[in-house]
Amino acid sequence: MSFADLRRRIFRVVLGAAASLLVVSPGVAEVQPGEVVTKATADKVKGLVSDGVQYCVENGMTMNIIPYKKIPLPTLYEEATEKYASQVKLKDDKTLDGYVAGRPFPIVDFEDPMAATKLMYNFERTHYFTDDLALNLFDADTGAIMVDHEGNRRYNVERHFVLDWLRVLQFTGRLHVPPTPAIEPNGDKTFRKAGLYPVIEPFDLKGIGGINYRYIDPLRQDDLWLYIPSLRRVRRLSSAQRSEALFGQDVDVDSYGGYAGQIPWFDWKFLGKKPMLASLHGSNMPPVPCEDDGHVTFCENWEMRPEVLVVEGTPNAAAYAFSKRVIYIDHESFFIVYSDLYDRGGELWKVVMQNIRTDKRPNPKVAYEYDAPRMFIYGFTIVDMQLQHGTRVAIPGMAFQEEPGWYIDVGEKYGGEESWFTIAALIRGGH
């Protein structure tokens, strides 16, 4: 029996022990492949999506239901999991001990009080990139959602953003590009460095960008710098500001990829698991804005996933904008498929949704492909339900359809060099 078969068998046993937790409500019918769910039939998906996603469907987001497709683990990632997982421990301070590479906790007992924290580490160390990541030429629209006297919705785009690069360099858990499994020497004791710069549009924000250092010691606060060319200065942001949406749009730094904060900064609770809908096998490029909601969300492929894990995170920082995040993780891939964000009064505030492609090519129009299928976010939407505002992101951008958009584990060819993640490079990029 292979390691993968053994893991799946144990997963089934462990999942059975958690059957008394979150389950599909009696009487809820599953939608079938070939159906198109609209606002007129939104009740059909109630309980199969988060409350935030349900809101979007009720207000015009259409779901094209397709058959479930399995997402296999990359070979190197699975081999690293088999080799190193047995030595990984979760310490009392919610930090990892003994991690080298792969998935830290391939088997999680949901009765374990620390199950939710382990699931979040599985997401953080997931397989879609292990060494370096570069997103090129993506764009975003942000604006108010207007409703006329007849109830028709219109997305009033206030600002259009074009961003040059988002890059991430991993210092640990590396599998593809030497040095592996870690970059040494690592004088800063860095877990990950990331950067998003420069902004190309709009004109008044041209050149703005930021870099972020996350350290191996997760109890050490991130260093986050923002360069503002109009002021000719670099501003240092506090960790609490990671939950703020900057420059008039709706996306906070901690919502990138579903969740981009430090895991020990939150108290995590496992709420349960059940089959749910997720968008993991998109076929449109670029993503298609929904007509019925005024084009604020994307109308894409959704499928019933056998098990989605539901995790609630409560921040430890008093100044954090949200009282909690409820995160929905596809158990097979450990991708976050969507999350609901709640205000300090406990009311639903925002929803984050991700449309994902699973393919060898990040952009089917471009002859740039990987040896095996990978996972690529091509549509990212966040809707502020209280302020009736939304931001949608296309990767690559709507106007850059000759661009692959995603460069994963390819090293310095597309920005994996350390020198890119410096304040000096950030300033040069903004000029």
C-alpha cells in the first residue's frame, strides 16, 4: 500500500470520528453538474456555500455547476510529506517544531484541541508553490455597488489598478530550486519574503509598492514597508494595519490567498467539515464578470467538493479590523476556497472568493506550461456587504491575455533573487 493510500484510509477513519460536528443539513439537495444556479434558484445552494457566498448568489452571481475533479498532489511534495511529517510537532505556543518540507500534518485528528491550528499550517505549507512565486501584470477594479429603483445592480468602478509584480520567496520547505530544503545562510532567520510593486495604474498611485518580511519565529512581528513616491519616503506599517484595506479598495493584506497572516496571531477553532461547492476548475480566461450583479463578481465553474473544512480564527490583536475569519478549506488540495469576515460587532462584513484553475498552463492562451498540473488563482473577489462595495482581481489582467501570469518554483528567472526583496529595490521600482 502506498503512502497516499494509507493516508486516505486513515483520513476516512478520522473524518468518521468527526461526523458529529458540522454536517449537511437534512433535506438539502445537492446541485447536479450541468445546472446553472442563478439568483432565482439561490436557495438550491444554501448550506453548500458560506453565508457570504450565498449573499453573492442571491444578488446575481451565477454558478455553472460542473463535475467534481480530483486534484493530485505533486510528486515531490508527496515524497517530502512522507519523509518528514513524522518528525513535525506543534508546540504549546502554536509554533512548529521539526518542520523541513511537505505537508506538516498529513493526518489530523479532529478531536484534537489543536486540530484547527494544524489545518491552518497545512494550508500555509500547501503545495501550489514551495520555493518561489511570481504574479505578473494583474489588474483590479474597485467601486460601489449601486441598486436602482427596480432592484437592478450596477458596479460603479471608481478606480482601475494595474500591478506589475507580486513575488514571494520561501526560505524553508523548498523542493524544486537549489538550495533545498532551505536557503542558507539565513542571517535574518526569515521564513518568507514577499513584495508587491510597483503599481502602474492609477496615475496618482503610480510607483507605490510594499515588501514584507516574515520570520521563522512566528512570535516576532512581520516587517512591512510601504513606499509612497509622492512623499519620497518609506512608511513602516504595524501588524494591525494588515487588516486594513488601503487606497480605496477592499482587499486587506491578510486576505491575500484566502489568509496571509501569521497563524499564532489567531486562536483557531475547528467548526467541522461537509461537502460544499468550490471553484477549482475554471475554464474561462479572463474570468467572466457576472451580468446580473452589475459585474462585481465572476460567474465561473463551481463543483461539489467531497469535504470542505471550516475553521474559525479569532485575532489576538485588539486593533485588528475583524472580530473573526471563518475560513473554508478544500480538504484535498488545502486551498482556501472562500472566507467570511466579521466586524467587531460579530456581524458578517465581507466575503473573499477565489476562482482557481487546475491545469498545466496558467493561461491556456499562452504556450507556457508546467510538467504537471498546478493550481492558479485567476479570479479573486472581495465584496463588502455592509458598505455595498467590491473589488475584483483578474490574474493575469483583463488587458494582458498574452501573459502567463503565474510563475511558480522557477527561481531567479522571474524574480526569485533575494535582491528584489529589499527597500532599495522597492524604491528603484517606484521611480
